[in-house]
Amino acid sequence: MDSILEIRGLTKVYPGGLTALQGVDLDIRKGEIFALLGPNGAGKTTLIGAVCGLVRPTSGTIRAFGEDMRTHWRSLRARIGLVPQELATDMFEKVIHSVNYSRGLFGLAPDPAKIEEILRALSLWDKRDEQIRALSGGMKRRLLIAKALAHEPELLFLDEPTAGVDVELRRGMWQQIAKLRELGTTVILTTHYIEEAEEMADRVGIIQAGRIRMVEQKAVMMKQLGRTEARITLARPLAQLPGTLNGFSVSLTDGGSELSYRGGDGAGGGKAEVADLTKALIAAGIDYTSLDIRESSLEEIFVDLLDGAEQ
């Protein structure tokens, strides 16, 4: 798949010595939804700012749409949209005027039909003549997306797009972002909500201390790093594990009244092994009263990766 964005050796050192980015290499594929995960201060916003022309990198190269951002920044920036974390606009301005103004900033001719299409898609058309200050928090967040879409970007950055939005509105915005991809827009989002990446992203990148720790297809990451966990409550406690269970990743817990299993590859292999484990228990004459089984979430994989890096 063609890369729409290529970043090589990108570094950013701020006055005073703070290093925000350390040799970042990253490729974004055309038409994908890419989620960039990382703790506060990891460098997510700095990376976005470097691509969008808000931060001047210390070194490294950025190529968008096959061209160097440094030499073609004006034409390339017009093809990139940014939804920032904070709304910085005249709160007394009407919604439709604010979106039209964003389109005009990039030198595009007025297009009432396109603006109506965007506002309708984001459920803002009925609010078009209201002042921004009258909008709810969720509507203000959608307005940020509308302003970013006004100049019809091919590459869209969403920096914490659902921060401060309740769960119901968050899911509605996920649907809107998915529609953008259907229209051919490449979407890069940063988020603290791991379920957001798990729900929408094709690929996931993890950044920590200014370095990209991992970039992988979401499904592949879940398979490689995910695990199955199971807790089996025994009818009678065991003093030790019988030899018939030596081939399984199990241990006795809760005073010998429970078997704990952790294994598999996050792609269903663990469930099959748990099934074999229960058969081995029955064959050994060991009765159990309950079985609780679960798969690792992307959040657990994320936390494990960061914890491992700090050790």
C-alpha cells in the first residue's frame, strides 16, 4: 500500500534541552486509520505539530504525498487537516461562519453545498446559525472536526478528538471518523482512550519518551502480544499440581482452591489450550465448579509494553 506520509529520523529538542522526539521513523499508508498511543509527554502532539507546520523539527525529514514538506510546505499543508485538542476561536461567532472561514484560510472558493454536507454529517446543520458558545462540549468537539474538514484534506490529524466527551457522544464520533475513511481520507489520531484505537484503528503505533516503540497492524499486535487468562475454581483444594498438568501454563492460587492459566497468543490459541486443560482435569479426576476466561485487551498490551520499557 502506498505511503501518504513518510517520516525519517525526526528529532525535536526544545530550548533548555528538552528532547521531545528522538529519531522518529514512521510511515502512514493511504486510506488507513492509524492510532498513535502514548502517555502524557510522549511526543504525540509534537509529532503532529511537526507535520502540520506548527513545530520546527531539529533534524530529520518529512515527506507527504511524495514531496518534501520543507520545500513544498505551502501546497502540502493545504492537503492536511488538523483537529487540535483545544477550541481556539471566537466563541460569539456563528457555527457556519467559523467553518466557512476555515475553508477560506486555505484559499478555497466558497462552497455552500460542501459546508452543508460536512455539517450534516457531523449533526451540526441544525446548529449552523448558533453562536459557538451555545454549543455543548460534544458539539464543540464536532465543530473542530468540521473546521478541519472545510478545506477537504486528504490527510487528517485528530489530536485527542474525544477528550472530555461522554461515552455516547464518543461512539457517535467514532462512526463519523469511520465515514471519513470510507470517503478516502487518511486519519491519524492520538488518544488516551485505548478502546478508541481498538474500535477504529487499522494499525497502532506506540510512542514513549519521543521514540516509536512499536508499529503494527492491530490484529497482528493482539496476536503477538495478547494472552488468554483463565481462572478455574476447584471443587476441592489441591496441595500441588498433578503431573498430568505439567504441560500447561497453570499455577495454584487462593490456597490451592483455584487454578490460574495465562498463555496463548491472543488469536484464540489460548482458548483451545484452556479446553484441553479442562479435559485433562476431568481425566485426572479433578472436579471444578466454575471457569472464568478472558482475552487481553489492547490497553493491557499497551501498559505491559510501557512497563517493560521502564524496567
